[in-house]
Amino acid sequence: MVATKQFDLQQFLATRTDAVNRALDKFLPSEKTKPATIHKAMRYSLFAGGKRMRPAVLLAAAEACGGKGSDAMPLACAVECIHTYSLIHDDLPAMDNDDFRRGKPTNHKVFGEGVAVLAGDALLTQAFEIAAQCKKFPRYPHNKIILEIAKASGSLQLIAGQVADLEGEGKKLSVDELKFIHERKTSALLCCSIRLGGMSANCSAAQLKALTAFGYNVGLAFQVIDDILDVTQTSEQLGKTAGKDVAVQKATYPSIVGLEKSRKIAEQLTAKAFAALKIFKGNAVALEALAEYLLKRNK
Amino acid sequence: MVATKQFDLQQFLATRTDAVNRALDKFLPSEKTKPATIHKAMRYSLFAGGKRMRPAVLLAAAEACGGKGSDAMPLACAVECIHTYSLIHDDLPAMDNDDFRRGKPTNHKVFGEGVAVLAGDALLTQAFEIAAQCKKFPRYPHNKIILEIAKASGSLQLIAGQVADLEGEGKKLSVDELKFIHERKTSALLCCSIRLGGMSANCSAAQLKALTAFGYNVGLAFQVIDDILDVTQTSEQLGKTAGKDVAVQKATYPSIVGLEKSRKIAEQLTAKAFAALKIFKGNAVALEALAEYLLKRNK
């Protein structure tokens, strides 16, 4: 991990976030485009100060494989639209019923439930519209790219995770059941983002395999840490309602195996993720730094 | 319209509906696939006895251009998934708040609001997963196909129509404002379906232009007739709540221009649609029959 220490992650995140924000602004219809309500609602959540973690890992994976940021950018924007749509719908009263997200009132609190549902729908649709505008990568033509995104976001992955999460509330889950949820709810889209980065750089099969292992493990670690932060941080620190998991009796790693063991699990997953990056022989410094950052974050 | 009379539309619809149902059944995860709830919910609405009108016009357009049904089938299934998702979300309490659809309780009435939102999300995502599995059409590669579907379903078309519809409730709208809604809420996806049929047959630019004009006008006619049926038919006849538009003070063609003029408008739109089909020189009998059927339907 020596390389990580010489790498300026804050600068990487700042420049990439800025580039992603500019690209998203261009892809999305303006706030004035009729009907203005839907475009205001889409932009409200898309530009609510998200960490752009999925675009960041996507762009970092592209760089690790020698790709260009401009080739990867439409895919980075597409995954961010999917992530934002999933948050808008998850926050709805019929789901997690959250009033705050990233320190701001949730979409339905501002625009009403009907428009919030539609804003989510529109961002999901927009993701595919944007992804279809990427250039054609020789090894990964558009149909493969679209399939990659649709599968990671569909009823067997992202949505499966949310359904299992909803159904698990108030129930005692096993570690395996919780892992089923985490793999789908968080790991799937994060792993997909990392794979898409590689694809946009026309990566080899071996590189794609390494990125997949990295993404899977970082994704799981990310969610374990989310669970930990929910019980150890305040709402102000998180910018969203803390202690929510305990309040709705949601099964989490801390609630099943305790805080200390949860931290260990997150560290082990991160170690596995790091091991997967060997193949890049020091060219994956941004990915390494991101994984370390995700493990040590406090919000 | 002589050709229409010799064409057995009922047989066409029966065989095509059957083929579409079989294809959808193959594309969708089984009811037992974990988490079972979401797949049950997706299939509940997808197989609730819908008229399969969008797949039918898509397949008819493909045939008019000399294409094969098997090439068009993934796209026919994709547009039906989009249509079904839009109905599930439109029926939600936060939107049209409908308890019945096609004579059966609406999705959220059976599975609850949270799952209904997710089932809609999953069908929308599934549409792109299925569309990405179509073969590569020389003139219309996958990126064009995906863009076509995403644009017709996005915040400038299908979703724009639903937002404008929501915002128009209880307001006095002009004919132009109503047309803005109808063009987006109904015509966009119907027109997209017809265009996709042509694309799957690798149609010429002139054929695509003709199909677009046909689809636009049939789509508008379809919605005008929907408005008419809402005030002239009973709930039993429609299989959904009749008189709904009047109850929620929704602007409709009958409420703005009266029943008789509404019928005239529908007829004029259908005539324009027919005129567009001239280019096919008698090879578009299925499309002609469908347009006639849509004009004369009573549910």
C-alpha cells in the first residue's frame, strides 16, 4: 500500500467529482425544460452533494486499465443516475420512510410522493439513455454495456437487495441472509461500476476478473461500514438519520456479530479487495486509495 | 381499407399475444426466483390480461417492412414491460390512486406500495435488459434501439405526460395543453413501438418516417378514445374504474370539446394514420386493421 500514500486522493476525488457534475449537467434536461417539475426533482437529488463514489471507482478502474476518462464518463454518469434513483425510491414512506438524505429533505418531502416516484423512474430511464451514448468499445459493444447495467440494477441484484431488506425488517436474519442483502443492495452496483470502468478501457478478461473481485469485496465492505456508522455516528455527522437501523429493527452486521467483529469483517473484505489488484502492478493506485478511504470514512 | 376487411385481426391478435406471452415468460425470472415477492409482483401485472397492443403494433410494423417476428420479439417484450411498469406506478395512491386495473386489484393493493414501486422499477430495468438481447440490426445497432426506448419512456415523453397529467388535475386546460399530455403519455410509447418494429426489419428511412406518422396519429387517437370510453362505458365494461376522469376533474377531450367533436377528432387522426401507410402498398394490412380496431373498440 506504499503507492497509496503518495497518491493525492482528495485531489482525485475533487477533480473527478467536478468532471462528473459537469457531465451530468450536460446530459440532464435543464430545470426549465417542460414539465419543469420533473427536471427540478431529478436535479434536486442528483445534485444534492452525493459523494460520487460509484463514478469515482468507475473512473479509477478505467485509469487502472489505461483508459481515458472521457470514454468512461457517460457510464460514470449513468451509474450515478441509477444510484440516485434508488435512493429517491428507498426514501419513500412506503419503503425506508426517510425525511433527510445528505443533510437535505428527501425528494418526496420537497416534491411530493407522486413526483418523487416519477423522478426516480426518470433517472433510471435517463441512465440507459446516457449509457447508450457512450462510444463503442471493441470488446464491449453497447449491448454488453446495457446488459451489465440492467442486470446489476434489476430484480436479481439491486432491486432484490431492497426487497430482501424490506422483508427482513423486524426479523432475525442469519449472517448469510444479511450477506445476500448486502451483495445485492450495495455490492452489485459498485462492482458493476468498477467493471464498466474496465470495459470503457477495453480491458482484458483477466483485468475484468480482477476488477470484479475487487468490486465485490469493496462493495460488501462499504455496506458493513455503513451499518457500523449508523450506530456509531450522529445524524449531523452522517447527514441522514442515524440509528435508523436499530429503530426499525433492521438486521445489520453490528446487530448480528457485534461492532468489533463487524470492523474485522470490513478489514478482511478490504484486504481481499487489495489482493485482487495485484494484476495491475502498481497502476491501480486510485482504486487502492479509494478502497482505503471507504474503509476509514466516518460518514 | 378493402384489404382490412379480408384480414383476420382476431386471429392475428390471438397468435401474437400468445407468442408475446410465451416470450415474456421466458425473459422474466420465475415466480420462485429469490426474492419471490418481486418476481410474483412483476408477473402479476405483466400477465394480468393486458391487450398487448404495443407488442401487436410493433410486430405488425415489422411485418409491414418484411421483417421476422422472431427478430422483433425482444423489442415487443421490452415495450410491454415499460407499459406495465408505467401502469403500476400510475395506479399508486400518490398518483392516480386506482384500486382496479384490467378487472383485477392493482399491484399495490395486492403487494403493498413498497413492492409495487419496486416491481415497476424492476420491469423498467427488465425492459432494457431484454432490449439489449435483440439481434444487431444493420441500420439500427443496439445503441440506437436503446436510445429510442429510453427517449420515448423518459422525462421528455412518457414521464413528462404523467407529470403534466398529475399537474393538470382540477385545472382547466386548453386543447393544446391536453394534446401535450396525450402526445407524451400515450402517443410516445405507441409510436416508439411501431418505429421499433420497423427498425427490427431494418426498414428504410422513408418507411421509418411513414411508421412515425402512423404511430403518432394512432397514439393520439387511442388516447382520445380512452377519454371517450371513460365517460361512456361502465367500470365492468372497462375492467377499471369508469368515470374516473370526471371524478378527479381531469381535463379530457370530451370535457373540453364535447363527445361528438372528440369522436370526430379520433376519426380524423385515424384517417391521417391510414394515409401514412400508403407507402407500404397494401403490405400493412395488420397495421390498418389494428388502427381500425383501436378506433372502434369499446374497452
